[in-house]
Amino acid sequence: GENVEQHPSTLSVQEGDSAVIKCTYSDSASNYFPWYKQELGKGPQLIIDIRSNVGEKKDQRIAVTLNKTAKHFSLHITETQPEDSAVYFCAASKKGSTLGRLYFGRGTQLTVWP
Amino acid sequence: DAGITQSPRHKVTETGTPVTLRCHQTENHRYMYWYRQDPGHGLRLIHYSYGVKDTDKGEVSDGYSVSRSKTEDFLLTLESATSSQTSVYFCAISESENQPQHFGDGTRLSIL
């Protein structure tokens, strides 16, 4: 099956700085890559996603980039704010026999210091 | 927010007892999933459903069973709970295969 690796496991930044979280995947057939934000006591919330026919996608302060050749994708958060503090998960999936099931990275605890 | 309700939100029970967790959705989505979340392991898929009465196993299905008799409800059962099943359980839904999944707020289950 698919194997998704996520780094770093913890990340601390000063408010206003940028934060970057990186993930690699093993299955070249994977074609959908979502990112989730999880706050304490809550379920993961989808914040942005990208498909393999696109190299980059932006939504305000959040962007995701995908390098299919290298099989890695990254989450970029600019102008970080204390409310960005949370655990972030990357995931990968593909169509077919796995019925689009998501394979998750182990998460990154992001702390934004005021 | 996606209309997903998990119940109960918290439960403490003893080893060997049966436990059923419920996921209820109001989105009429075809796909439903059960995950467990443990420190150091992220989210792992237990079982999923691609329609009423259509279910399949995920990567950590041992000790769990599921049922889906209606589109809106997906039940996860631990037939005889063990301490290793202490975890936070999340339900997710998606409109179709390879589409965004949306999560409920989870059930924290402690087995003593």
C-alpha cells in the first residue's frame, strides 16, 4: 500500500513568519493530496487539497505544491498567526481498488508564538 | 461544517464488554469511514463503507466490525473490548471515491 512520510513532527515559528511542512509518498499512482488541520478536541478539518494534474494551489495565506517526479508535496503557510497553531496532517489517495481511501502522515504540531 | 454527528463523544468501559459507536450524517454521502487516532500513528483506517450494506476492511480491522443499514448511519462495534482499543475514533464521509473526506469530532474511548 501507500506510505506517507511527514516532516517535521514539530515546528515552532514566530508570528508573521512562514511555515513549511513536507510530505513524501511512495505510490506513483496516488493522485489526490489533501491537508488537514486538527485543533485540540476536534476532528481534522480539510484546509486545502491538490490533484496530480496541478503543480500548485493557493488559498489566501495557505498554499500547497506538488512535485510528482520526486513524489513529494508541501504545505506553505505565510504570515502565520497564533490561531494557526494546531496539528497538520497530509494524506494521499488514488482511485481504483482502494476506493479512494486516504493514507495519512503522522502529523506536524505547529506552534506560532506571538 | 459537514453534518456529521458521532455518539457518544466520550465513553469509559471495561475489558471484555461490547461497545458500539455511531456515526450519523445528514449529507447523503455514499462513502463513510472509521479511523482511529493514536499518538505516533496518526490516523489509521479501520473499516469503510461505499454504500448501504457495502463495507470493507481497512488496515487495522482486527477486533472491529461495522454495519450500515441506512445511508446516514455507520456503526462501529467492538465485540469484546480490549485495552489496546483505547483510542480516539473518528468518522469521515465523502461524496464519492477520491473526493474530499470530512470528519466528525470524534469519540474518546477508554477501556480499563
